[in-house]
Amino acid sequence: MGSWDCYCAICAGPIGRARIAKRSRRAETGEENIPTLEMPDTLIELPAEYERWLDDSDHSDDWDEDEEDDQEMTDIEDENENEVEPEGEGGGEGEAQVTEEGVITSAVSVDNEVEDRGEGEKKKEEQKEEEEDEQDEQGEEDEDEDRFGDDFDGYDPAVLRRRDKAWATMCHVLGFNSKAPGTSKAFVTGPGVSQEYGGIDVQLGSDPNAQDLDTGDFHCYWHWEKGDPVFPFHWPCYELLVLVLTGARDPSAINKDVLYSVMRSISPPLGSVLGLCYSEPDADPKIDPELEQYWESRPGQELLLASPARSEGLRYVVLDDLSRRDFNLLPATDPGLARKSQGDCFARLPWEIVYYILGFISDDSLFKLLQASHFIHSSLHRDATFWKSRISTKLPWFFELHHFLQNDPSASTKDMKGLYLWARHVTKPRFGMTGPYMAIANRRRIWGACQQLADLYWPNLPPPSAAPRPTDLSIRTRTSNPHMSVVSCPIVGREDLRNAFWLLSWEENRHEKLVEAFWDADGYLVGMSVAPKGSPRRLFGLDDSVEGVIVGSVDLDKSVWIAGIDLHIPPLDLSNVSWARRLNSPDDPFVEPSTSPKGVTIHMSDGLAVWLGDVNRDYCIRPLWPAEGHSVVGVNGTIGSIKGKERILRLGILQAPQIGVASTPDKAEPPLQRRCLWREDFYYHAEGLRMVPVGETETTNSDFHLDLLPYHTFRWSQDERDLKRLKRLTAQFIPAGTVSRPGSDFSFEITHGLCNMRAEYDVLPHDARPVARHADIDGTPFPETDLRHFNIDGPGGERVIAVSAVMSDRVVMGLSLETNFGRKVMWQTEEDVGSDWQRVTHGEGEYIAGLALCFGKVCGYDLEPKKSYKNTELSAVAVLMLPCHSGTGTAQFRESSVGGSP
Ligand SMILES: [Zn+2]
């Protein structure tokens, strides 16, 4: 699969990929004085930040390619400067005469021409000459030549200048950052350019929810690696969308979380644009954006690249045109109408009612009605108020016309019905359209897409009074979300961000509270509420008002509060996954594994814990805990559908610093062990435990979201005394795949995946956990082959003091342990694992007690008969450290004899 273009989510137009032809076919086939999108003094200007970005970066290829021809076009335009006429559809001097079908019937032709043949010839000749010069100079073929074809391929330069499409050169993106610290997660970035393979290179901009994100991980419309996609758009399109969604021009008035959820819900798999209708239902199909693998710049479709933005220049041109027209209507189209519509039922209705109904019907219906009812026809024919009101409600995108009606003294002299018919006609998107009304036609088209988004956006806005807000300022203004985790999969489609505050004031904590959890018929957690007894529920998700949902509850005594929450999530069946099957070939339909929380443990401030739902010991544990010095004040997360059933997709807690605690962003984060998914529940609470990742922990996994891949605890010592019994650490390997070496086509090397670890002692310590795991994903025990041992003289005082790892392609390629005796072992999956070793040592006053191991990379694919994976190999590793309690421990563990990386 090659690369592809991604299109603007709002207009479906290209992002920087549009091509202006080198020569104008229209001009060279004899057409003269073709009206351009000529607009004095505007559109030429790029926003300052665009200019800066283009200057600063090496992303300006697309722009540069155009620049070389730009001067040529500017010269031609300069020639024509004095003939800036408001041309195009129905343009020109005089009176446009229109019928009720909206068709221009007078002598005014659709493509009105200015009589200046001499100028036209001159322009044509000049253009030809320059083209010839250019061809001589251009020795080498453009690398895109194959893709773009000949000199006429692209938009007609006589209709659309290169700078006219500058607005579509760059885009911004709407994205979702589950790690954003506040209750809102969606963000809009600064400007950027699109990249190959759905990538996007943008400036993060000033949105606080976008801080510290890696733009290299941005993928438009869908994400290779189970991350959250971003949605690209042109800024002028976004401004239109803001206006449609909010009725105002302030982008901050948009609920970005809801908009993101809406866009995600209509983003098709492997798509490059949203699933909207981007043209009017009755529009000429020839003007539809052709959303192929790459953007097709087809002559005749220039209007798709006409900026929909408001601009002074466009307004000037349109106002000038409007002031010079009088929109005379033809006489009534059918003299026999009065006779035919005798007994007109509308004549018997009160006029106010008729008037009211007419406001709701479409133009098509209205014009049919005008032909059918003489009463309505004669009543409305000169009713300026009616037509003026219809202009404002049915043509909301024609800003220039509204401005004219409000501000121009000549407006009151115009025939409003004629004006309405004319306005509909000249702004109808048409193939081959030219002139300034292209911009308004494109705006009209985009407005339609914005309205479809609005129809999805408005119902999803949370009602203002739905959830109670904290009354206590120290809660309301200082609430943060330390970590929101994916708790379900697969996440496809709609995902609505929701918050529920459970503590509105610190005072409420002195009362008795009721904790409720809600389960659907399949036993999955679908909602939670905590509220003072007797108060209405403070609900996140669904409650038992939904059919089939049942409730479980527990009381919290006075002054007892929630210290933390553990979710119990059935582990994913990793064997049932493959990239090939994800593409869903018909002969191998892929059923994507799914999971969702089934149980909840509530840890309370008095040290007790209660369980609700299914807390099977084989399930994974997802801790949701506040940072030190903070209290739980609520939850936030997303709700959506898993295989057609409403579930909690992501969940995190809302926390606020306790009274008297100053909170800074770095202190608002719980320790790593309370942000990971665990296969066992008992270890992350250990006092003084420190978990430090070796290398990158944020590497994505192509099959599942990292939040759903659990860590296994491999703990070789429960306390320092166990270290004296340790005799051997062993890594277990499995055949994991093959690798070919450059230069030797048929030479394959078997790679070995690190699949398990275990410890041996002279006397087995009580409660040690000497094996990381007991079976691989296919359920069979690990084979006793390819064991690689590392003897340790525990009784003699030897300790592991450093752990190193080297990662590649989501696999731990090498793992190395060093001891205080200067010895080390290197376990490698291949002969050559590279040199990028990351090393972690214990800190002062602590010792290395074990490792946390994530086996998240599937391997050992069984083609026949099972078509599933057998094994997983090590994909992430972290060091677990505990504080030393014996006085002698620390000095002994200091690394004195080993330094540097392995
Ligand atoms: Zn757009």
C-alpha cells in the first residue's frame, strides 16, 4: 500500500496537494477574459504564523513548487488589474432577470464576458511565451510529473491563481489527549502540513491540552497503533464550523471534546476524510470532491480551492456588484394561474399561519407552491419582508449579502424576491464555475457539511445543569485528572467524554455516603455514583434506569472517604490477533478481542477495602489513585459502544489537593506503579516501592492499546533477607521469528524472544514470587529449553545493582543485569541488538527487589490449523526498588566496581 492524501475534515478539500496547471486550457482554446477569483488586497495575505512556519521549516516544498510559477501569474494578473469586474455566474452590468425556478433568462449569459479581445490575446500570447521559456529552462522532469501529467493538468491558472489556494496549504488538527491534566481532553493545534501515510507535522500551539505531545504520533482519521487519531482542517473551514455550531465567531465557545467525539464517530476505518456528504444533495456530481488516494486537481473544479473565508476584498467585489443590479423580476410566469387556482385553500387560512408555515418549507416546495397557489404567489411577490427574512434564514452563509442589506442605502430599492433568486443561483456550486462567486459557492457547500456536524454535535452537548459542580472553590478550581486509562477495547466510533464530581465540598465528607456501581446483563461495569446519603446520584455512565442494568452498593461511614479504586478487567486474548486478520479478509473474518471492567475494589481512607462485582483473581488490575496529598473528588472518562453495547471505555479519577497542600503539576502525578495495568494486585501498594522504567515505556503496540497490556511482577526478594538466599536468576527464551541479514538473501537467523524469568534460592523465601508467569498465552507451560542462567552468590553478599535494556520495534531486544561483584549477564534475542542500552541503578538507601515485565508482543504465529499466536515476548521492563531497612545494606549495594553501560 502506497501513501495517500488526507483531506480537510470540514470541506474535504486537499491539504497542500492542489495543483495549478502550467497552462490554461480555457485561455488556449480561445476563451478570453475568464473571470478569476480576483479579490483586491486579501487572500494574498497569509496569516503571520503561516508565513513564519513556512520560513522556519523545511516543510515548504509544496509552496516552493508553486512559487516558481507565481511570478508569471502575478504578471498576467497585473495586466488585468484594471478590469476587476464582478464577473462569474450571472455577473456583469445590467439587470439579471430570473424566474422562480432560479434560472437566468435574460440576455445575461452564464459566463458573461468583458469585451476586451485585445487584452485577452495579449495575455494568451504572453502566457505561451513564458511557458515556452520555462520549458526550455526546465531540463529535468518534475518528480511529480507522472502523477500530474501534462501542462494542462491541474486547476486552470486563468481561473485560480496560485496564491488563491494558499489558505489550503496548511491545516490544524483536532485531537484527543487522554493525558491532559484537566477535565477536558481535546485540543486544537497550531498550523502544520500533511505528511505521507496520514501523518501530520504541526506546531502544537498554545492549547494547554496539547502540551508535550509528540506530533510524530499524530495520524489523521485512524491510527495504526490503537492511539487516538487526529482530524485535520483548514482554519477558514473551522471558522465556519464555529459559526454554525455556536452562532458566534469565538473558537473558544466550541466544546472540543464533543466535536472530537462526533468526528471520531463518523471517521470510517482506513478513511482519509469524514463520512459526511460534502456536496449539496442536488448538486452537479461533477463538482464533488474526488476523494481518491491522492487529490485530483481537475480543471472545472476550481471552486473547491476558493477560500470560504470572509475577506474585505470579496465583500468589496460583491457589494459593488449588488449595488449595480436591480434584480427585476419577470412578470408572473403563468397568466392562467389566477383562473386555475380558483378555490385556493390557502386563501381561507389566516395569513399569519400561512406565513409561519412558509418559513419551514424548502425552496423547492416553496416554488412549487408559488406555482400552485395564486393567493400565495400574489401575496408574496412583492413582500420584501418575507424575502429578506428568507435570505437571512436560508442563505446564512452569504455574509456579503447580509452586510449589503444591513448597510447599503440602495438595498431598500432592490426587488427582494429577485435578489433571493439571484443569490441562490449565483452561489450554486457548478462545474466550470469562475469568478468571485466561486468563494461563496464553496462556502455554501462547506456550510452544508458544517450543518451535518452540528446535527450530531448539538444533541451530544452535556445539558448545562446535568451534573452538579463543586461548590467549594478549592475543589472546583484545583481539580485535575492525573491519568485517564483505556479500560476497554476495541474502541471504535463514538466516544463521549464525561465527568462526575462526587465531592462538591470538603464538608460533605463528614456525612454518610452511598457508593453505587452499575452492571449490565453481561456483568460489565457500566456506571458508578458516589453521593451523600439522601442526595441525588452523581452518576458517571449508566444507572439502573436503563433496562437490564443492576446496581450494587456500599455505605461509607462519616469521615471515611475513597482512597483509591481498582478496576478488575478480564485479560485480553492476545493469541487472537494479527495484522493481516485485522484487515478483515473475507476468507478469514477477524473477530477483534474485547474486554471491559467487571469488578471494582474501593479502597477506603480507614485502610479497609470493599469489592463490588466480579473480582476474579485472574483478572488484571487497573489502579485509579490520586497523587500524594490529593483526594479523589470524582471520576472522568469516556463512554461508548463495545460491539453495540454501551460501556465505559476510559476511566480516570478527578483529584484535588487536600486542604493546606500546595500542588504543582509534577506533584499531581501518582507514582508509575499506580498508573500501570497489573496482572497481580498485591505489589503496587508496597510501602516505599519505586518503579523505574528501563527505556521507553510509551512505545505503542500495533495490536492493543498499551493501557491494556499488563505488567507481571517478577519479585526475587520480598525483603532484604531474601537476597541472601538467592542463587540463580534465569531468563527463558522461545523461538520468536526469523530475521534476514543484508547482503545474504537466503540467510535467516532465528530470533529468540524473552518470554519468562524465574529465580532459584537455597531456601525458598516465604511469599516470594520466583516466577514471572506460569504459562504463555496459549495456556501451555514454557518449554524447559533455551534457559539462560545467571548464578548469583546471594549468601556471599552478591546483589543486582543495575538493569539495562535495549529496545527495538516494541521488543526488549536485550536485557542485562549487573551485580556489586562486578559481574554481569547479557540476554539477547539476536546476535546484534544494537548499542542503545538504557540503564537503571538503584538509588541511595534502596535495593533492587525485582522487575515488572510486560509481555505485549505476540509471536509464534500458527498458520494451520489454529490461525492464532502461541507466545508473547517481553515488550517493556521496569525495575522495582524497595527501601533498605538494615543499617548495613546501603553501603554494600553501592555500585563500586561496575560503571558504564554493558
Ligand atoms: Zn477545509
